[in-house]
Amino acid sequence: MAGLVSVIIPVFNSENTIGETLDSVLAQTHTHWECLVIDDGSTDGTARVVHEYAASDDRIHYLQRPATAPKGANACRNIGFEKSKGTYINWLDGDDLMEADKLAHQLKLLKEITDLVYCPWGTFTNGQSPSRINKLKSYSTFEHLKAFLDALADARGYFPIHAYLMHRELVSLAGPWDESLLINQDGEFMSRVFVVSRAFRFTASTAVYYRKAETTTSAYTSEEKASAAIDTWRTITGRLRPFSKRYCEVMKLRLYKNLKRSYPHLIRKNRIFFSAQLLRYELKKSKLYRFFSNLKNN
């Protein structure tokens, strides 16, 4: 259906947040949308909350991940995409928010199927009003992937997935979400979207918000996840390196810093992948580096 936006939301035990997320969808000034909520096997009241919303607005649809599909948000996103009917796709998680004019402003910029549209973003926690992150270098329009990635390297390295709006055909060109991944699912999927995009269009007229956890914990809570992160970033950087070596090295350095204290054996095991980062670290430890650093500071 032309002009229809499909908002796709995977959920798992999201009873306390999904209502607020759906309220932000219902508030959209562009009203030609459908919202598919795909439950990953919740054991709380998520299904009840979504059913209540669906009963009051037939644009909202509750789906359950079949037992034959692998568990995880990526499988739910793929199911949602297969069931969706929209010309445009807006991914959204079950605890995040969009400003009311998000879809309306972004649709104005989507002219070609290979356009990727995005907007500013911010964060919030329970009981705290959302606030934008301002003045990122990536807050601009770019005609080439290299320029976009170079700017992204200086701007936290990413946009949250719901900051984007994309054409259905762009998703088809990029391929489905990888259901085998344990970590950085958004990054791997978007790296494929980036490669098949031909223009990166930005609007400052709206924003989205990412819900931060009450307590900050590392994403690398186990050696399995840390190892999976290295594998995923090896895939991402292999894909994006022809377009921006700088972006790849910046993101590898961030990963290296996050892992070197808790998982130094994984760094050693993947020393070829981290060769530039290890060289930089060893250089900083050297007497010659300290000598020149002291001269510079005196």
C-alpha cells in the first residue's frame, strides 16, 4: 500500500514500557501506519497490554514468534517484516520513543528507494524527561557513504535503529536480520543497509529517544558475548573498510578499550584483528613515547 509506514517492534517482557512506546506511535501526525508487535515469548503482562491497545486501534497488531523460529529480537524483526504491508519501514524497540512528527518529517525526504533518512536522537530513563544529544558531526546530509561513515566515527559511531526511516526495497536489498547474532545486531544489519544506500538524508525537525538502563552495565557480560562482539565487528569492518578505513579503526579501538581489561586473552587470540590498536598501546608504554610526551608537556 503506497505511503503506508510499517512500525515493527520486537518485545520480550516489556509490560512496563510497551505502553509508552505505543503511545508515541499513536501520537504520529502521519496517521497512515501499521504497527506490528512481535512477542519473543514474554512471561509477564506484555501480551495483555498490547492486546488492549490493539482492541482500541486496529492499526496495531500483536504477533507471537512461532516456536519453530529461533528466539531473539532479530527473528521477531524478520517475522514482522514478512508480515508487514508498508512501503516504508520504521524499526522500533519496545521501550523507546519517537517524537510525534517523526514519520511526517522523514517521509518528506524519502524520494528514492536507496535513500536512508535519519534524525537527531537522545536518551532518557524512567522518571526522566527525554533530552536530545546536540551537535554531532553526523547531524548532516551526505551524498556518499565515506563522508557519512567518517562523520559517524566522530559521533558515537551509530544512530539508534529507530532514528532511521527506510524504503521497504532498501531492506530487501540489504537482506534479513541475522538471527544467529548474540550482540550488536543493529550494527551488523545497518552496515548492510549503508552499503546499498546511495544518499544519507538528515532532518533536524524531529527526534527519537533511547531508554537507558537505570544502572549502567557492560554489554560484554560474558566471554561468549565478548567473543561474539569481535566476530561481529570483524564482519562489519570487513564490509565497511573499502568505504571508510577511519570509521573501522575508530570502532575497533573502542572495542579494544572495552575488552582489554576483562578479556585480555581474547585480544591476544585476535591480535591480527587488533594489530593497529595493540601497536598503539605498546607504543604508549615505550620509553621513547614517554620521553617525547614529557618534552611536549614541559
